[in-house]
Amino acid sequence: MNTGIERTVRFVKEQLKGAEAGHDWFHVERVWKLAVIIAQSEACDREVVELAALLHDIADPKFHGGDEQLAITIAQNHLKDIELDPATMESVLYIIRNMSFKNSLESSDEQLSDIREMRVPLRELHVVQDADRLDAIGAIGIARTFNFGGFKNNLLHHPQMAPRLQMTKEEYKKNTGTTINHFYEKLLLLKDRMNTQKGRELAEGRHTFMETFLQQFLEEWEAAR
């Protein structure tokens, strides 16, 4: 492990002390490990992948009044502190800025064309994005979803509240639906949004586990009524 990675690990652990359990150091560590696994099957810059994975949730806007710039500022200051070269720094910051699910809700074919022409680190973005999405599904994803729902005091389920399947980025950010609806609004969509072959392979079993859980949950809910 290079010195910059080691210092970043220590930095993130310190920054995320006391964070909500679904977005704490252990979440970051899992994403980091998954990103390394996926990167082994991709022609990508390993340093960019690891740094972006480690810093991707350094200041999640959900816990900072919706501020989407704070994470970039904190990450940039840290990367300058470890004397990362400017080109690598820009790649890492680009990934942090663009990897979230909510940002994908406003993507268009025209924007994607512009991105390709800019020669941005798409392969590295795809690796880190897949790693983060994998940690949002399966058994860990279920646990994280209910932990965050409890943190926000959201309803577990309400049969008369249908999932909102077509939301803009702003609508998604303001959405206060049930925890069960979140599976249909986001988590069950992630398997088909994986970018890499390895990501798709790893997503299959996790996706199936969620489907089984939801079937059992809804059967028990209906039986208790």
C-alpha cells in the first residue's frame, strides 16, 4: 500500500467517527475492497480507484444539509496535503462528484457524449460506482437501508403509498417515502445499472437475496393484517 493510500485511510477513519452506520468507515472500507476486486478485471488506474473509493463518502450531502460541494472541498484539501499530482487529483474529484445514484437521474445521451470527448476517467468511475452500488444491495444493503430509514424515522411500509419510479434528481433528494419503497425506487434498479462485467456478476446473488427478502416481508405483513 502506498503512503498516500495509508494516509487517506487514516484520514477517512478520523473524519467519519460517529457517522451514521450505513455511511461510516466500515461502509467505505467495504466499497474500497470491492473496488479493488473489480479493478483487477479492468484496465484502470488503481491509485485513482482506491483514492476515490476511500473518499467517496467523506461528506455525504444527506448529512450536510444537501451541500454537494463540501465533499469535494474536503477531498481536494486532503489530496493536496498528501501531495497528489494535479492530474490524478482531478480524476479522483471527478469520480466523487459524479458517482452517486441521484446524479445519474439527470444524465442524458448528450451529457454522456460530452463526457467521452473530455477524456474523463470513465473506467475508474465505473469501477468505484459499481463497488458503491454493490454495498447498497444484498444483505448489507438491506441492513443499511433499514438503518438509514430508522435514522430518518421513515415508515417501514405503507400499502397505500406506491413507489415513485420516475423521479428527477431534486425529487429524489426530497423524497420521504417508506423504507420498503426505497427498494423499488433505487435498490432493485442497481443490478441492471452495473458498468463492469465483474460488477454484474457480483450483483446477481445480492439482487436475488433482496427479492427473496421482499417477498417474505410482504407475505408476513399481509398475514399480520
